[in-house]
Amino acid sequence: MINHSSLAALVAGMLFATASQAQSISINFDTLSSGTPANLGAPTGVSFGEAAWSPEVDADGDVVAGTDRWRLFEGSSPILVRNPSFYDRGSAPSGLVALDGVFQPTLIRFSSPQMLARFSVTLDNDTYGDPSATIEFYRVGSAGNTLLASIPANQTSPGFTAALAAPVSGVDMVLLPSGALYDNIQYSSIPEPSSVALSLVGLAGFGAFLFLRRTSAQR
């Protein structure tokens, strides 16, 4: 038999479990050697890939109009980490290497949508690049990619740290523009509100079922 106190305890337990799933991640590549794949230093559920702004192609090999979007570049080489001295640039923000995004835009892909409570990344200690570059956060959908937020990434400011000013929900991928090396990627993610809401709705339905069952039994 479940009473109001028991239901309240179940709800409190679910909310506590949800909060405990929040995680803080830091990726600095310091354990890798220059010229090795960046994915070797990626935590579970995170991957790095070369980005391409390209359309979909139908079964006949024809371009489908209006389907241009950021996507993983098929057949590309792995994203590597490099010692910035390889390009005669300033030192890495930490350690000896950083993610090599000098000649291609790079996607940080999450295996499931993330609600980013915090995100930051530090650029190489050099003045080369685009002062108006931006880092972009996307939701991936069947109808295309939705731009959720963007933050400045001044590539001409040595050691510039780009950081979110407010949480962003539903992030599937982060686009790092070409022209720089990136290091010290840090973010905090928490479960999506929609999944929490669905869980609570399910719990409420279960409680209503038990209440009706109890009422029926007492007749």
C-alpha cells in the first residue's frame, strides 16, 4: 500500500537520482603524443571528427536541395593532437599538445543529447587566425541541424578561453572552427528536462493506478 508520504519519498528519490547523474568532464589530451588521434583521449560518449558543410545525396547520387548542414566528413582522416610547434605556433594551454583544428573545422559529438550547464575551451597561445570566429552548439534532427547557441572564439588573442554564458539544452554536437588548436575542454552536463519530466509523469501515473486500485478494493 502506497500513501502520500511514500509517493513523496519516491519523487524525492527520483529527483536525487537525477541530480546525481550530473557530470563534470575535463579533456586536456596531456596523456597523448603529438600526431596521435584525439579520440584516444576522449571520455566515453564523446568523439571528435572532421566537419563538412555539405548536402545529402539521393540514391542516384544527386544533391538534395536545401539539405546543407554540418555533418561528419565521410572518409576523412582522424582528428589528431599536435604540439603547436609543428605549425610554428605558441605553446599549448596545458602540457605539450592540443587538438589540431588548424586546417579543418572539428565536431565534438555526444552519443546522446546533453544539457550543458557549463562549457569552455582554450585556444592556442598564438595570434594567428580569425578574430570573429565562433564556436557553435547544435541539435541534430531528421530535418536538419538547429543552431542552439554560439560563443566568440577570438583566434588572435593568445590563450583565449571561449565559454558559455548560460546553460544550453539538447546539444548533440559542438562545432570548433578551423584556424586554431584547442585544449582544456571542460563541461558539465545534466539530464535533459524532458526525460526527467517523462519520468515524473510515469511515476504520477503509477501512483494514480495504485490509488484507484486501493479505492476499488475498499468498496
